[in-house]
Amino acid sequence: MTEPTRSAFATKASEAALYPVVFRFVSGFGRCVGVDLASAHDAEAAALPPLLHPEERLLCGTMRGVRLVEFVGGRIAARLAREGLGGRDEPTLAGAGGMPTTTQGVSVSISHSRRLAVALACAEAGGSVGVDVEPLDSDGNMELLAERILSDEEQVGADSNDRPIGLLRRLSLKEAAYKALFPRYGHIPLRQISVLPSAGQRSGFRVFASGQRIPVSVASRALDGQVLSLGRLVSGAGQCRP
């Protein structure tokens, strides 16, 4: 593929105005970038697709409203998260299950909330990654959510002396773990992914999928009324190169 020149995209000024970066950091999970969606929600829809790589525009041709705003924001966040990993100006496309795919050798994950689009990227030597952002002010049916996502082991743990994990934080951690697991293990229902507190630690989590310990790490942090969760599936002894 011939790498497109920067002229194939809208100017950096337009990108920054419509999708300003609200955070970026590097950790053992990779480089994570979040962009704000408020200005894009208020913008003319026609102003958004020009911010994308031409191949990305083909994926959003029929999108409108919130879905378009989130899709463009996610691709911009992914482009920024991949800085320094090679192929920064190549597209982030959609693979199996709609999971984002990009330059060979780079793993990338995208998530959206009402206010943010977030992307996490790392070199493939560190395995695959997953990111999720969830608002903590959900007014949904918590009992129904618990029934849908809690494993048997988690339901037992909720009645024990384990450090409690809020339901929406647990959902976010599970989603990040699911995305990190998907490239190797395919679809695993959230009820088959258990996220439990690390024994003897004030923070940290253990992850089990289908009852078996797997080499996936997860972490989360509070983020202005939301929770941001990161996941990484380790490949051999490889280390993530952000």
C-alpha cells in the first residue's frame, strides 16, 4: 500500500478543533489517547469524514449522527495512539467481529462513551490489547446487567470478604479483557470472564476465562465520572512497546 501524504487528510488544526485530545499516556499496556466528542457533536456532519483516511471513509459512508461522531473520533484516537509504532498515517480498518485492524505488528483497540473516544495501541510483540470506557452514572437496570455479565465465581465472591468491585467498573474491565482475548480466543461471553481482586493487594485484578487462568492483565482508573479500563494479552515473553 502506498502511504498517503498528509494532504489526504484534513488539516491538523481541523482535527484538533473538532476532536481535541483530553489525555494521552504511556503504560505497560501501551499508548492510550482520548479525544473529546463535544465539538464534533455540534459540527456539521459533512465536516467529519474528511478527517479520515480515504479507506476509513468507506467504512462510515452510511453512518449518521452519534455513530458517525464516535467512529471518526475513534479512528483519530487510534491514529494518535499509534504514533511511533510505524504506519501512523495508514488506516485503522475493521476485521473479524468489527474489531479494529491496522498495520502488521501493531495491536489497537477503540472504545467510546457519550463524551470520549479512546484508543490503545502497542507493538504486537506484547500481544493484543483492549480498551473500554464506561460512564459511572448509568441509570440502566443494574440487576439485569448483573445477570448478563457476572460469572458464577463473581457472584460467590460478591458474598465473601473479597474487596468489592463496582458493577460498572467490572463491566468495563471485562470489556477490555474481552477485546484483548478476542484475536486469539474468539468470542467469549462476558459471563465466562471473571474479574476478581488480586489477593493481598489494595488494587489490581485477576482474570479467568472459562474457569482457566490466562495471561491477560487488566487495570482501570477513574476518569471524571467515567471508568477507563485497559487489557493486554501477553504473547510469550514479549513486552509491549508503546
